[in-house]
Amino acid sequence: MNTIERAGERLSATRQVLSPDVLVADGRNATTREAVDANPESPAAQRKVHIPPSTVVNPDISLTSLDQGFLLSPEGGRSRTAEEFRIIKRPLLVNAFEKTPEGVNYPNLIMVTSSVQGEGKTFTSLNLAISITMEMDSTVLLIDADVARPGLSLRLDVRDRPGLIDRLVDETIDLSQMLLKTDIPKLTVLPAGTAHKRSTELLASGSMRRLLSEVASRYPDRIVLFDSPPVLETTEASVLASLMGQVVIVVEHDSTAQGVVKEALAHFETTDNVFLVLNKCKASLFSNQYGYGYGYGYGYGYGYGYGAYGDADGVQN
């Protein structure tokens, strides 16, 4: 059985994810997330009624106005890219909210990385974040952790804003003052912040662990995505991976050699929580014997390794 077939079996066995908690409404007045956090025993918290997302007025980042045709639209219909990211996010959400892997403290902390630069990790981070916001019960905090080359912050034009590194240097800073709202109500961004010569040590510090605990446990419906540096080009990625609940490695089809992927995987303490996603693959790669493609053209495919969403042992096949 080849890796694509294994991936298909893995995906078909994946169940629909249900978040354990949702926002609620109390009568005619919407109860805020903070109010529910403060009083989880309130009648509003017990009724578990969805609050429709509100419109973000004067967002810090307007994703819809960016000249980037590759971004998903939360209001868009079905498209090839949208379907691909639905497949990619599902096992991650199941792990985060339903079937927490053994020994993982914060499965909702998800790092997106690559072996080397240019494989599409920032593309993946952004679109995965947007796709997850389409879930009824999930919100997303997207953090630019590529502190050496903050491509996400540059792309969103927030490179000059304080962010992750500044908070690690000074824990007295109110994190909420650094979080940037987007015009997607359920998506918030934390920029990389000010460059620092000891960024690796900062990411490995107690300050980073306390920050991760704060952002992971603040809201029960939150997914925290990290746009990480490439594994083989910096030391920050390996340090960050040791703190994550799940890791997604983007692999560029017909470009990244299998040996490079194996070398990248060797930097992780364990690959049990590592998922590999094949990027920039052609539709013909996933055509079946009857000539029908699976619908994944330029963008993402089912698998690389033990399915797209298993452990990484399959790269040896």
C-alpha cells in the first residue's frame, strides 16, 4: 500500500471534531468570552448557545485588502484550495480538541515549519489559520515565530510593531496590547517583534513557557499557530518544536529531496506529533486509475510519508 492510499485510509477514519466549549448568549444579550471565563457556572455558560461573530471595526490588519490572491476567503464558497485545507486541518483539530495525544500538554499549540526556506510555510500558516476560523467553535491566534526572518510580519505589514520577542524580554508588558485584530473576527495576530541577538535563548526560556501556557489555556476554543523558522536554517525551530503540541512540516514537491526531509526530522526529539504536508504538487499526482483527479492541483495533496497526518516514518519508503 503506497503513502497516498494510507493517507486516504487515515483521513476517512477521522471523525468530525467538536470543541468542548463554545461561546454562549444569555437571553437577548451576547455574553462576552471574558464573562464566561470569569463565571463558568453562570446560566449563560451552561446553555452553550453560539454567539455569531461580530464585525471587527477598524482592524489592525485587513487581510481582504491585501493584494494576495492565494489567501482563502472565509466568505468564499468551495474551491480547490479551500477543500485542501479542510483535509489538512481536520486531524489537527481532532488532536487539539478530541483525541489528545498521550504526553502532550497543549495539543492546540501547532507549529508550521519547513526544512529550508521557500517551501511555503507562511502560505500554509496563513491559509490554515483562515480555514480554522471557518469552524463553528474555533478561534485562532497566529504568531510570527520566525524571529530571524519574519516573513509573516512583513507580508502583513506589521514588521515595525512590538510582538513575541518584546514580550519575552519584558513579561510586564500586557500581551493583549500587542495582539492585532484582523478583519476576520476569529483571527488575531502576534507579530515577531523587535529582532534580538539571543532569540534562540529567549524561545527556550521560562518566559516562553509561561507565555505558551497563557495563550494555550486562555480560551478553550483557541488554536495557536506558529509560523516557525525553517528547521535546517536556524536553531530556533528545534527549540520551538520541543514546546509544541503538534508540528506541521511543509515539503515542496519536486524540489525538496527526501534526504533533506529526513535530516530535518532528525532535529526533533520525537516525530509522533509531526505531520508532513506536500506543497505545490500537480493534480496528476493524485489521479486515480479511472482518470479522475482527487481535486488537488497547485497547492496541497494528501500525503508525504505516513499519510499527510501521521507520524513521519513513511519518508523512509
